[in-house]
Amino acid sequence: MNLTNNLFKIKIFVFSIFLSLNLILAQKINKNGKDDEITEKLPGQNSDLNFKHYSGYLQVSKTKFLHYVLTKSQNNPDKDPLILWLNGGPGCSSLLGLFTELGPYLLSEDGSNKLIKNPYAWNNNANVLFLESPAGVGYSYSTDGDLTTNDDETANYNYEALKQFLKKFPEYKGRPTIISGESYAGIYLPMLANLIIKRQKKLTINLKGVLIGNGMLSQILNINTMPLYAYNHAIIDEELWQYFGKKCCKGCVV
């Protein structure tokens, strides 16, 4: 057991509770537009933001609402591309990506519960949209309590979320757009890209690319290529590699 990692996970959980309260308080309870969803301050933030930060909800069906966080570009928000980020799981919150990977601030590991600036933040040169999907993940919810879903439904909800986002933020219509993510986003993203391409006549989205890290594209392919990866990186030796080739997966280990 890695005590340091476990303590860090606990700290992220506790921080998320304070974050949820802050996000709720930061949003005015009215529907006058996107400016009501501006978040001016986060717990642990010890410096002013030099970019606009939004947190709100996108209604994707009569009962389902997906939580989003938008961090506008620190460079040229009026011209820089739009990047959609999805964490995987399925069931992982995209706030993990925001606060531990590519967001403009990271949760410090020194126990101070402070947010520190991330010099490698993606919003240095792009407008980054973090979406918690599907309903039941993170702060996304369903008013009827039905959180069951499948890949096809999730793809449609993700598309609808992007559609509603562009209505709320019309300045991103026609903007170069990249959809990105990791893990089970290897399923989410190709299916979302397929819908974007098929529905271009209904809604033009300037899709420029799909970025997948550590993607779960196929359980069989992912597991079946692990021995090949290990062999090519000298993790296993020639003898074990030959054994895999003869004894495992009916000789189809690669």
C-alpha cells in the first residue's frame, strides 16, 4: 500500500467537497446567460485568474444535466481553438484532468490544500472544456435518479452537451475543435466524432482532430498487445516472449 498516494486521493476527495460548495455559491441562481456561471475564486487559490473560468450545467435531455468547466485560453481566447476533455473510467470525473493533469492549476501535494499554477496547462494556448459525463459522474445528475446508460446513449449525450455548449457560447461556433481524453474516452471519443461527422448538416462543428491517451479502444486488443509492448521495451526476455507466442492466445499473442 502506498500511503502517500492514498493520502493524496483522500485530499482530492475532501477538496472536491469544498469545490462543490464554492461552485454552487459562485453561480447566481438565475438564467440570464453564461456570465452567471463565471467562477471568480476557487478554494486554495492564492492568485487572481488571468483568464475567464466558467462552471455550469448543460441540459442534454429532459432529466439529465452534465456539469462542465470551461477554462478560457490565457493566450488569445478569441482565436485559440476549443478542446473538449473527457476522463474515462467509465465513471471518472473530468475534474481529475482539471486538477491533476492538464488544468491551469494543480492541487499541491504538500498537504497545504493550495492550488498551484500548472506551467504546462493546456489553456496556455487553447480554450479547454472539461465535461463530466455521463450523468452520475462527478456533479452531473439526473432529476429522476435514472443513471443507467450505455455507450450509444453516452455518445448522444456528449454530442448534445457540445451542441448546448455552442448555444451558450456561440463565439466557439466554427472554431477549430479538438476532442480529447484518456482511458475509456477511447470509446467515447470515436463515437462522438462519428456523430459530429454524420450530423454536420444539422450543426457544423469544425472538428480538427481526436486526441486519445492511454485509450481503452478494445479490451481484447489492449490486453493482447501488452506482451508485445513488454517485449519491445525489454521488460520480458526472449525466452518468455517465445513462450507467450507458442502457449498463449492460440499463438495469436501479437
